[in-house]
Amino acid sequence: MSRISVRGFAVASATAVTTVGAVVGVAAGNEPASVGNTEATAADATIADIPAGAQAQVQTASLTQQADDQSTQADTAALKSAQESARKAAAETAQSKKDAADEAKAKKEADARKKKELAASRSSTRGDLGDLLGKGSYSVSETQAIARQMMAGDQFQCFSNIVDHESGWNYKATNAGSGAYGLVQALPGSKMSSAGSDWQTNPATQIKWGLNYMNDRYGSPCGAWSFWQANSWY
């Protein structure tokens, strides 16, 4: 190592030299120098000018300072990282709460629209059914029209599938073997009296009873149709 580079090390370690100045003085057999003198001496000194024991302490002090600086930097970086993680977590939590609130609001609005549409549909159905009911006989198309007006649109096809198989939309259909009667082949047919005393001649009464039966037993006409497909009865 050249004296120039060693002198640079000595200057860079001035603080450390100051700290161990007393040790240097003792090792050299001199009285401890003042802080000012020690710093001045450090500027012109080389490692070779400092006793071996003091050199080790100077180098140790310098390394300790470097380690402290690195530790401080690491602590600062860790703190920034923790703060950033906390910020992100808070943002994600806030977004999740907002999404949940938006979803709940959308569901509430959808339910309100559905109820409004259902009420309007029922009101319209009551008016339309008045034109179809009270007749002496009903065609298949008229019976189907009544059924469409008495249930949700997404359930009609399932209901129709069952009636197609059970009676072919003949509201007077009778099973000669079992005695099952009507559109949905209630067994016995008199069960449908719970929906109206005109159960033998009024398809609306039969449809009402059939819907109640399917909803109570299978949850919906589509639930009943799923069971029918698996078992060929419901």
C-alpha cells in the first residue's frame, strides 16, 4: 500500500482516530493529544506512523461505523417496505369493501326491478286471463296461453315439457288405468279441488294446482322436469 493511499485512509478515519487518540498516545509513550491536535496529526499521518495496536482499533472503529451505516440503511429500507405493504393492504381492503357494497347495491336494485316486473306481469295476467276464462271449452293454444300468464317466463318450458308427456295439453285427459286426471295428471284428480271447485273443467285451476305441487315438491317446474327426466314421473 502506498503512503498516499494510506494517508487517505487515515484522513477518512479521522473520527475513529480521535476516538482512540488516547490509546495512540499511550502506545507511543506520549501524553494523550488533544482532539484538535489528533485530527491535525491524522491528516498527515499514515498507518505506518500509528502503532500496531492502535492501527487495529482505528480499522475496527472504521468497520464498525460502516456496519452501523449499513444497518441504518437496511432499517430504513425495511421501514419503507413495511409502510408500502401496509398502504397496499389498506388500498386492497378498501377496494374489496367498495366492490362488496357495489355488488350488494346492484343485487338490491335487480331484486327491486324483478319484483316490480313480477307485479306488473301479475296485474297484466289478471286482466288477460279475464278474456280467456269462463269459457265452455279451451283449445290447446288457449290453455298454453293461460299457463304462460300464470308463471315466470323461464319456467314455462319446463312446465310445458311435463304437460306434453302427461296429457298432451288436454285438460280433460283421464288415465284409464290409474284414474289420474287433467293437464298434470293429478292422482286422484280430486286433489285439484284445493285450487278450485271447477278443477274438472277449468285449465287455470289445474295449472294453479300443478304449479303449487311442483314448487312445493321440487322447488320449481324446472326442478320437477329434471326429476321427470331421470325417473319418467314426478
